[in-house]
Amino acid sequence: MMQLSDIQIIEKVINGDKSAFNELMDRHEKSILNFTYRLLSSRTEAEDITQEVFLRAYKNIETFESRAKFSTWLFKIARNLCLNKLRHTFRFPTFSIDKPIRGSEHDFQRQVENKKQVSPASSLLKKELQDTVKAALGSLPKNQKAAVVLRRYEDMSYKEISTVMGCSVSAVRSMLNRAKQTLKNRLKHYAQK
Amino acid sequence: MNCLKIKKLLPGFLDSELEQEKEELVRQHLSTCSECSSEAKLLANAWNLLNKLETIKPSKEARAEFWEKTESEELDKFPNVFSWNRFLFRWSPVMVAAVLLVFSLFYKDYLPNSHDKEIVKNIEMLENLEILENLDLLTDLPVVKEESVEI
Ligand SMILES: [Zn+2]
């Protein structure tokens, strides 16, 4: 059987076959989840935002214009929600500086410590590299970060990124230029090998 | 074209996002300039390091939760449906007050005068009691304040 396109599935949903939306989620949920995860660096927040993205898409499915790709539309919603979230957390940090960090972050640190005790050296190096890459990506301004993630992991063209970000292609070009320079400088130590 | 200009074009070149003319210029320059080609290699390697980041998978619970939410939100679309329970719950204090008001208006004329006085007295006593209680609250205040400062 031939696979239906996203647009054909959207038509099914609009015509009342709500469960067809599951297929759209199967196709795009992982990308959106990882996009939001890389922007927010919190799994819980990424899961919440991803769910919100699909709820909004589902509720407004009739307003989707088939000229664009469905995934582009999803990334656009996701990007806006993430930036809102980041703005919000900047103004109202969820943890206090005076208090020790509790919850997931603390658990994460503990996990890392435990791993250190049992893992061989190569795994340690891998972890160190992973942390450095994560920190390098994390150091980018949020719009540059979004552009990098869309280019690197979603393999989007500059044109498509500009649609998601709501800016010009030349703005995407300069964002990626600056981001790539920063990444190069921060990862020099590993990139020279 | 000089090296500085070429270096600015490198990120776009590596993404195959340059106009054909510029792409050809960069390609030619790289074949002759070792400094720029090592810069290009560094940029490409750093970019490739991004694949070291972990990828996460959506949970099954998330999907179930999604459909639960769409259902509850569809119910929210009809919040104007009349419900006696909700009506009674919301308006019961007002109704009780109204009944008492009507009752007191009706029975005012039938109450003997001495009873009236006693009621007034009782009310005054109650008010005094209330003032006393509030005085207690006032004396408590500084203590509360001190404690909150210490924290
Ligand atoms: Zn050169």
C-alpha cells in the first residue's frame, strides 16, 4: 500500500478521522521533541512543549495551509513556544541560587558520578566530549541555536529555516556564520584531531 | 579574492548554500591556499561533532496524555451547558441571604419590643467580642513581624 502524504492525512483528520493524527505524530514527534530538547536542555520541559505543539496543531489543523510543509509548521510552533519559555525562565528562574539544586538536575549529577566509578576511561572521554559539545551549543544565542539545530539535525535548507524562524535567508546565513565560528572556537581542541 | 573574504564564505560553502559563482571562487581558492583549507576542515569537524549529542525518544505515556487532553478540551468547548448542581453551588449563599432578608422583613412587625432590645444588646455584645478578638490579633502582629525578619 502506498504511504499517504502528510497533507492527505491532514485531510482525513479534518474529515473526522481524528485517530489519523496519530500517524502525523508518529512521523514528527521525535524531531520536535529533540528540537525542543536541544533548545531547552530539559527533558521534562521538552516533553511538555512537544505536547503543546501537537495540541495546538491538532486544534488548528483546519487553518493549516498546504502550501507549506506540515513539519515546517510544527517547527514554527515549537520554536515560538520554546522562545516564550526561555524568556519566561529567564525572568522567573525555577530554582534559587541560595538553595542546593534538587530534583532532576541533582539526580543527573549523581548518575554521572556513579557512571564515573564504573565506566572505562574511553567512556569518560566520550562523556567529556559530549558535555563540551552540549556546552558549546548551549553557549549560542537562542536564535542561532535554533538555526543550528534545524540545519544540523533536520537538514533544512536556509530557505526552510527562514520560514520556521520568520526571517530572511540572509539573516539565517549570518546567524549560521556566527554560530559556526563560535562552535569552531569552542570545539577547537577536539576538531583539530 | 583575499583569505578574509573567503573565510567569511566558508560556512555557506560547507552547507552548499552559496551562489554558483561564489562557490566556484571558494573551491578554486581552497585548492591553492593551505591556511583557508585547514580553516574549512576545522569548521567542518566542529560541525560534525554536533552528532555526539544524545537523541531522546518520545514516551508512550505522552501519547496517551495527548489524547486525554484533546478530550477534556473538547468538553471545555461547551462550558455554557446549564447544570443545576453548578447553579445551586454557585448561588446558594445569595439565596440563603435573600430568604433570611424576606423572613426578617415579614416577621419584624410581630416581634415584641422587649425582644428587639435584647437582640440589639446581643448584637452589641457580639461586636465587642469581635473587637476584643481583633485586639488580640493586633498584639500578635509585632511577634509575627520579628520572626519573619529573622528568616
Ligand atoms: Zn586563503
